[in-house]
Amino acid sequence: MSEDSSGIWTETTEQEAETLQFQISAWEAGARLDAYLAAKISERSRSALQRLIEDGDVSVNNRAQKSSYKLRAGDMVEVELATIPYTSFTPENIPLEIVYEDDAIVVVNKPAGMVVHPAAGVRSGTLANALAFHFQHLSQAAGAARPGIVHRLDKDTSGLIVVARTEEAHENLADQFRAREVFKSYVALAHGRVEKDSGSIDQPIGRDARTRTRMAVVRGGRAALSLYRVRKRYERFTLLEVEIKTGRTHQIRVHLAWLKHPVVGDGVYGGGRDKTVPDVRVRSSIAKLGRQFLHAEQLGFRHPLTGARLHFTSPLPGELSELLEELD
């Protein structure tokens, strides 16, 4: 959820994780996947395990399945559990850029470099730590270390994120994410010249079989749909507006890499393209950027209590605007 939800997450940091494997016996056959895992992994709630399933962190015979999947004898279930330090969670006085707030929700403009919530190796300095300090009442539906967190953004992706202050708001927003009713549009600078003015990438995403901390376009992965439109073409780059209809982990980065136009500054999926830019000055500027050129520019959804349609826009951060000026 995960570039979204209480069941749809958009951001995953490269976390430490333990992998659990279960082979289904004849007497276990017929159980729902989520119910089976809830019985096997007692330290996680059923809703948390359902989020893992939707994230693609659970596979059955190396294929993603739904929570309602009925297990069969001989099935091999694999679960990747990130070790999240719930017990060490502490509110921290970290400045936040609040775009909007009321009694039900908060919309924040997250800077690049900030992790959304604590994970293995990241115990402080997160958006969740900051939210817990600045707001006394936040939804606990996603757990004590994820106060109000409904969806995520990658650590090095900047932009808009909505936070729930009440459980009612959290449930409503999560339902909107699941129903694909939330409008999410990003700005990305891609390597190469994208020839089509607009297009769609409808390719399933799952864990990379060779490197489990990465995602990839894989057969049997979770359905993922990205729509793109060219904003401007440069000699060796293309500025894109990308709307995601689903919220798979690293979705835009994986889809654009699959399209052979990886996101500028993406050290994981970029395939080394940053280092091959002929213009030395531009190559140096990309290296200094220290992040991928990906910004969550627009976010739209129904207010969870009033039903009114809300739409927010976040301007490009200075470092991204400066790179575009240099390309001009």
C-alpha cells in the first residue's frame, strides 16, 4: 500500500524482515488464507495480516492471492514479516507542513527523506512520530506505531498524505482506497523521451524472486494500473504526470522501469541510468539530488464524515524545480 491503505499501502522502506513458510496439510485445506495466517501468527491481528496479503507480502505457490483464497493441500504459503519496533515508539517534536486539518483528518505535505512510520532500523524521525507529538487524538486502527496512517509514500518520495484522526474516518478512507475512489497523481521525471503523449501501464506487481526487498512486474502479481501523461519533453528526459489507480509497493517506479524509462534518481530501479547521463553538469546535479524525482502532487477523496469532495495540490519541492530549470 504498498507507492496505499488500512489495507492499501503505498510505501515500503527497504526493511529487515523474516520469512515464514507453511505447507498446507490435508486437514488444513479449505481454510481462508487470512484466517489460516491469523491462527499461525498470533502476534499480528487479522486486519494487519490482511494488509500484508494486499501488499503482496504473502504468496501462495509463489503467486499473490486474495485474503479469501481457500487453501489447498500441498500449498506453500510464504509470509514476509517486517520487524516493526512497536514497543519503542515515542512522539517527537518534528516540524510538519500541515495542508489541511479538521476533527476527522489531517493532510500533510511529507518531505523526501522522511519515513512514514517506524520499521526495522528506523525507530525515530518518522511522520508517525511527528504526528503523535502534534495531535493528541489519532486513529489507532493501524496500530500504536502507526497513529492515523491510512496510506504511505516511499521514504524518498515527497508530497501529500492524508491521516485519520478517528477510527471512523480511518475506516471510511480505507474503504475509499480499496474501492479505488481516491485520486492520486504524481509528478515524475523519467529517463529518455517518452514518445506517446499519454498511455497506461497495466502490469501486475509482486516481489522480485531474486531480490525480495524489491518489487517487479511479475506473472501472478497483484493487479496494478498506472496512467501517464507527458507534461514536457527534454533532450534526454521526460516530465510525466502519473495517476495510479492501484496502490502497489513502489508502483510508479516499477512501472516506469518496466517501460524502460526509469525515474531519475532511483537507485533501486534506475538500472544505473543516472550515471550514464552524457551532460556532466546534469549528471552531477542528479547525484546531489539524493532522492528519486517523484512527488505526490495531487490527492483527492471524499471527506469521511461529510462526504464532500476534497482536492489538494502540492507544488514541486525546490530541489526538483531547480533540476528542471537546469534542464531548461
